[in-house]
Amino acid sequence: MSFSRRDFLKVTGSVALGAGVTSLGGVMYSTHLETGWLAVERVRIPLKGLARSFDGFKIVVMSDFHLYPYTTIEQIQAAVTLANSLEPDLVALVGDFVFRKVESIFELAPLLAGLDAQHGLFAVLGNHDMWTKPLVITTALENQGIQLMQNSGVTITRGGQKLYLAGSDDAWSGYPDLKVTLADKPADAPAVLLMHEPDLADAVALDGRVALQLSGHSHGGQVRIPGIGPLVLPYLGEKYHSGLYQINQMWLYTTRGIGVIQPPVRFNCRPEVTEVTLVPV
């Protein structure tokens, strides 16, 4: 994040005091209840050029796992179980698998491999992954059958028709290259882009070839005060911090993610598993 823990605590502490969040009940709610209170967010997105065979195609989006020390394996298991209950056609994992310790991936990756989707599991890395050992994380995911995409894409075929799924390198600490990422896109297939940080969407939308961008990174701010909104947001997650946006002819959805970083609280900002249903225009 682009702010210090001390600054975050100072801001959240002062506002939370006025909002009554610092009461014992408020503390228990924000640190124990809401951090594990998963929501399912459902959104239908019309894509120009989407083939009829992809009408109703369901993508489950998960992000910002940050396994340990604040997010537990039990919380991730609950998210996996919830995701599978949605019966997705494809699962998109949009980065930040670990927080501080890369070793967490060896427990996380086998659990994520339990996700069930007919057209597979696809992932991109986030900034926290890049700040540990990205090659270790990439290898651990791929060893579990999760396809890691870094400036690359794959054509999904259904009923003889096509959808292009692309994945960008991390925008904060990597080298995203949209030209390379979309190089193999069929001319007749709309593109769905996985990119950890949402605020690159303005540049992506200008390209004109991406119909939908799926991102995470912001955690929705973790603390959202009614009437005010998120108190603090990260670099490249300040403009498009949560929910659905339309930018020119492109859609963007930013998930609030599953895990937390310090301080390990959520208020008015539940963790989410996202169900994106594609429909033709």
C-alpha cells in the first residue's frame, strides 16, 4: 500500500471513534465477523461481439487471498466452497495470493486447485506476489493445474465460437504489455483481461480491443464509512476501487477480494466472491 500502517491507524482510529466502531462490539465485528463474512456479488455484463454460445457464460472472480497471518486457511476454504457452489464455467484469480511469506503458497495452491470449472482456472500475479518470490508462486500454481498468465492469453472455445481470455503482468511491480498480451486474440473474439490493479483501465479502454477487465487489489478500502466511502486506498486502486464501471466501450469490475492486510479489519466492506455472467449485446 502507498501509506504507512501508522497513518492508516491514525485515520481509521479517529473516524471509527466518531462512528462508534471502537466499542468492544465494533472491534469484534470489524476484526472477527466481517473479515470472514463472505458475500456473493452477482453481475451480468453485456459484451459487444460475444457469441451466442457464450450467452450466460459464468466467470467466478477471486482475488487478494493474502494467506497468513491475518487471513486463515479456513477462510480460503470457505471461499472455495462458495465459489464451487456457483458452478462457474471459468475461474479467474486476479492476484495477491500471499502477503509477506512466499511459503504460504504451498498451502494455498492445493486448496485453490479444488476450484471446479469446465474451462479451467486462470491467474495473474499481484504486487504482493511480486514483492516476495514470483517464480515460486508461479511454479506452485502451475503445478496444481492453475494457468498463470503474464502478458499472454488463451482462446476459449464453446460451441465452435470463441472468447479470448488474457492476463497482464502486474502493473505496480511488473511489466504489463497490452500489445503482447493481445497478440494472439482472434479478430472475431471479444477479450476479457485479468489485471490485478484496476486503475490501468483508462489506458486499456483506449486500446479498444478489451471488452471487460477484471481486477482486485483495492480490497474495497477495507474500511468504508457510510456517507464518506473508503478511507484509504492503494496506489493504482484509488479511482476504480470496487464494483462495476463502464469506461468508454469497456467494462471494468473490481472485486473487494477475500483477505486483508494490516490493520486486519473490514467495516462496511465485506470480502467477496464475484459471479460475472456474460451476455451478448
